[in-house]
Amino acid sequence: MDAPQEDRGWVAPERTPELTAALAAARRWRADLATRPIPATQPVGAGRARLPESLPEQGMPAVDVVEPGLLTIGSPRFFGWVMGGTLPAALGADWLVSAWDQNAGMRDATPGIQGAPRLRVLVGAERHGSVDLALRYLGLGVPTPVAADAQGRMDPDALSATLGQDDAPTVVCAQAGNIHSGGFDPFAPICAAAHDAGAWVHVDGAFGLWAAASPALRHLVVGLADADSWATDAHKTLSTPYDSGVAVVRDAGALRRAFGHSADYLLHSQEPDPHELVPEMSRRARGVPVWAALRSLGRSGLVDLVDRLVRSARGLAMGLAEVPGLTVLNDVVYTQVTVAAVDDETTLAVLARLHEDGLVYPSASRWHDRAVMRFSVSGYTTDDVAVAQTIRTVWEAVEAVTVGEG
């Protein structure tokens, strides 16, 4: 006779109030994303102050463990960083990934470079800082910068000259989507020059690679297909949950040779296991939310998502350019809008006013040696209404700051 269910360690759904509470909390969190203030409702350190100095002997109910008070990143007027919110289908799939709790590194169940020759890495002068960080992780040291134009795009002539200065094995890292201007490097001449010199071309397309999905934007990525590898983030433009980086490599054999490993205790598949193609050995099934997002959107929905973000960014730029005292500093070709006031002090004062009001949230940055407000239009819920609200709110903030100064 089978043992009673309660003796098997199995827990019936009605005995998991934690999951019921989590679902209710998630619904509450998403219910008013479009209307509530964006800044976090608790200051930094407030949660830490409530933590005990040592781990209590007795636990507490799971429903009481997690508290809110977070930044409303899913707001249609959050422009702080490249964060797209989360599509409902991708969120649901991500919950299932956690519920399934599978190690997706092995298909059938679910590198060192010491002693290698010196590798030279050429990057645009305005590459993202994550490129330098990745090179440090790999032990490759500091990259060699190549001159860029006023929009942060790598200069192909400068690249050709730099390539000719050394015959060491070389990687050229181009960029699809500058973080301030949204500009795209000219891939066709970059790939031609690099391949003539025997170099590998990688494209950092964290948020900009998705321009290739849109017929209206494909002029930005001419020559992109000539590269050897590409990287993007699904948790940005595609709006999946964090974290979901995607790497694509033309030469599958090179990828497997770089990351492949095995052991007697592992299962062995006829095809490369996922863990043989990435740095991690144990990993969540991040591909499930990505598939869910793509499947829920379809081809036309993906094109509409990308085009809508760009349309919103251009509308935002046009409106902000009309605000007295503000200047849009970049050519708005994609989803980034970078704005400055007459001087750094005023720019930072306007930004502080916006963050205090809480309805609109750009981020502070520096570009071309001046303080700027960066509006990264990435949220899939950002629409014409959100753009109009943003323009009106920024206008009011500028008026409040300049009147106060006067």
C-alpha cells in the first residue's frame, strides 16, 4: 500500500500559502505600474536597519520575508537605464522555470588562456564599460581604443590604421547602439578592414541588435551579418526578466572549443550540451522566458515593439527640443535621447527636481564633458501618452528650476 501523501514530503497546493501570497504580491506590484511614483519608497539602508544582527534561532513565515519599496522600473516613464520591463508571457515562463528548478546546462537531463599568445582587442573610444570589465575577467587587460565620431561611432579609417600597427591576433569589438546617442558603428567597412587583417569581429548589441528585426531600421545594421559573433540582452529591448544575455557565434566549433568540457559523471549527448557553449556549468533555463516573449509577440509584434520604442524616442526628442533652455545633444536614430540644459548646474537641478517629483525618471550621466540627462526609451509599455506626460513634466521642472534661479 502506498504511504499517505503527507509522509512522502509532498505538499498539496493548499498548503503552500507562500506561492499564493507571492502571486498576489506580484499582481499588486504590476497593477498600478503606469500611475504610481517611480522612486523607491524606502531610502537606501532602510531595509538593512530592520535586519537582525545575527540569524534568529527560529524562522519567520515565508510570506513575511520579502518586502517591497523598490524603484518602479516597469513604469512607462522610467528612462533611467536600458530596462524594458517584463512582458506577461515572459514573466509567467520565468515563474515556471523557477518552479521546474531544472539545471539547463545538460541537454539529456535537462576556458583557461594561460600560455596563449598575446591577444589585442580594439574597441571604439565610446564603447560600453562592460567591454573593459569582460576583458579584465578574461585576463586580457586593457583594450586599445579607436577614435570615434561625435555620435560615438567607431571611425573605420582610424581602425584600419590601428590594425596595421601590429600583427598580433586581434579582436575588433564594434557597437550596435551607443549608450548616449544610440548610434551604430559602420559595420560594413569595419568588418572588411578587420577581416583583411585576419581579425575577429564581435558586435556588442546589448539593446541595439534588435534594430535588425525592423525593416524600417535595418539601414542601421548594414554589414552586421559579416561579423563573427554578436551579443545582446533579451532583458532589455525584448522585455524578458533579468538576467538574459544572448551570445551568437558564427563558428560553432570555435565556441565549443573555447567552452567545452566534460567529466565521467556527466551525461553525454550526441549534440553539444548547453554547458559546453557557455561559461557556466549549472544554469537556469533562461531560454524559456525568451522563447515565451518571442512566441507571444510573433514576428509582427517584435517589429512593432522595436518600432514603437524608436517612435517614442523620436517623439520625446522633438518635444524636449521645444523646452526653453534644453538641448537634445544626439541624433536620435534609435532609443536613446540625451539632453542638457544651459550648464551643468541647471541640468543636475532639473534632474533632481524630476526625481523628487517621481513621475518621470531619466538618469544622470556625462557625455562630451558635460552633465546630461539620458532618456533610455526601453519600456514596452511606453506609449504616446507616456511621452506626452514626460515632455510636460520636464517642461514644468525646467520652469521651476529657472524661475527659482531667477
